[in-house]
Amino acid sequence: MMNRIWIVLLLALSLPLPFSWPAAAQEKIKVDLELILMADGSGSIEYDEFLLQRRGYAKVLRDRRVIDSIRFGPKGRIALAYVEWSGPEFKEKIVQWTMIQTKQDIEAFAKRLEDHPREVFYGGTALGDAILYGVSSLETNKFVSDRRVIDLSADGSDKDGLDAVVGRAQALARRITVNGLPIVGEWPELEIFFKENVIGGPGAFYVPAYDFRDFEIAVRKKLIREIVGYDNVATAGR
């Protein structure tokens, strides 16, 4: 078993990432946190669930506790992006990397998120490919920080593409934290799957949503914790 795990990790580290690194790094903007929100946009997400997910993120971003958490940081600003994903070929950056420093920045980000039309993706749930995309996006953006986090939500486990542990190994090799938001529904084992296969890195944790009605509560809890940088608890529930 251990031999198999080592083989998977070695193969993961040998995989090329989807983007080429820039030949010379330009001067980057210093922030407290680089956070990429990666939401499940697959066909298994019904339209009403999609609306709950998008609106949940937008509402939580507007929560005063979020902007207060951002201001709490040494630099008082973070970098944020929002991506929807499904199978290996399907990812769309709904909101590009944006510096968030003021209430106006938050409002503009949330408005872009709400106004963007839904892209209906096909294919299975490719968690490993989603993590790999997040790694590439963090490596190639215009920001720099001591904390880089991929925030991954999904209502299922690996069904297509790379295994989650393969993507996670790439993230860990670059000291990128992967946090999770499993939308458990009728599959309680999804919590265990996220704990064992998805989350990893400095201060990694997951917060489950037991259905889409729980989603906003889980997002608020997770987002504030990610911004503040709590790292003394392994997992969190409701």
C-alpha cells in the first residue's frame, strides 16, 4: 500500500501543469492571502442548487465580518478569484484575480459573480484536475503572499480525470493549501473522502455542507477562517 502511495506521489510531481511559467517573474503585488474559490459547476448541480451556490458566495462576501477579517491582516488586502469546474477539460474563471481591500472591491467582485451567466459543464467530477488548475492559477497570477489557498467545493468524489491525491501532491510540493467544502447530501462518506484525499497543506481544513440549504452557512464559516488564517483545528463542522 505504501509503495502505491509513493508511486502516485512521484507520478504527480512529474506531471506538467496546464500553463507554462513566465520566463521572468514580474514584480508582484504583496497581499496577505491568495485565495482561489473553486466551485462545482458540473451537470449534477441543478439550476436551483447553482443559484444557491452563486448567491451564497456573493452574500457571504458582502458580510461585514468578511471585510473586517481582511482588514485584520498585516497588509489589509487579499487576492481573490472564482472558478467553476467539472470534468478535466471544463474550467471557467468566472471572476479573474482581483485585489480585495475595500467594501467597494468586495461589492464589485460579488456583482460580477452574480451577473455572469451559467456555463453548463459536461463530464464527470475531476477533482485532481481542478486542484491542478488552481495550482497553475496561483503560480501565474500577479500577486505574492505567505499564504496561498485553493478552496474546493464539490457534491461528489473523483469520477473523471486525475485522482484528487495527484492534484493535491502538486499543491503540497508548492506549499499551497487545499481546503474543502464537501456538499454531503445523501453521501456522508464524502466528508471522509475530502479529509483523506482532498485537503492538505499548512492549516488545511474542511467544512461540510449537509445540503445546499447549508451552503451559505458553511461558506461563511470557511471563508472567514481562511482569511484570518486559523490553523489550530484540523476540521470544522456546523
